Amino acid sequence: MVAVNVAAIPKDLIESELFGHEKGAFTGAVTRRIGKFEEAEGGTIFLDEIGEMDLNVQSKLLRVLQEKELTRIGGNQIIKLDVRVIVATHRNLQEEVRAGRFREDLYYRLLGLPIHLPPLRERDKDILLLAKFFSEQFAKENDLGKIILGPEAQEKLLQYSFPGNVRT
């Protein structure tokens, strides 16, 4: 599995990162470089924050998904792909499509099996399970005995709004 945080890659480099490039394709391309799609061949590529992707790159991504092939920047060899694609975003892509910031055809190509994961504050049954898991993990990593959350601690956790959701 190859994970790519689309938002963390500068707009002018994302195409090269995803699809690769040939030597001499642009200033600084001193060697051939395979992209993340080729790296994920036979497996999965996870495109995190897909909603941040530039419209120009979205059109190239759509072609790669439809044709199951790519051509590196500066190249003319067609490279066949067998890659599963998983995407995530914090944006509402339907709103992004309506606003013209995300391609509708790409949206429907990616839609596949949408999984909406509500924020933790809306999943109160999960809060205590996660607290138990993380406290057990912390105790194990730090050679501590069993940590038990008392009723007051549990209530505080259940009342907290988790503004950044949950992060490990």
C-alpha cells in the first residue's frame, strides 16, 4: 500500500509524484523516476486529501483510472496498471463539484463505496472503547500496570467535544 497526502505535495510537483517522469522531462529531472501509481502496482494507492487536488491533475487522474494506464511526464511509453484506489478528504466533494473545484466525472469514478465516518463526538459508544485501547497501549509501552478509568474520567471523556476528532 502506498499512501500519498495530496495536500502536502506542492501543486507543481503532484503530477510527477503520482505518475513519474523521464530523465530530462523538466529542469531538475536528472533521472527517470517512477510515480506513486507505479509503486503501488498490484496493490493499493491511498490518496489522502483528494479534495485538494488541482483540476488539471484531476483530469489526468481520471484518465489513469479509466484507462488503467499512464505515461510518465516526458515519456511516451504506456504503462499498464493494476492498482486499487482509496481516497479520503475532509471536504464535501459534492459541494466542491457544485462549486466547480472538483470534477464531477472524477467524483463519480471515485465514489465506488463511500464510507462516511462521523466524528468521534457523534460516536459516544466508541469513546470509551478507544480510551481503553489507548490506555492499555500506553501502559504496555511504558511497563505500567493496568490502567482503569474511573467513572469521573469516563464522564469527562463522554462530555468532551473532540474538536480535532481523534489522533494517535
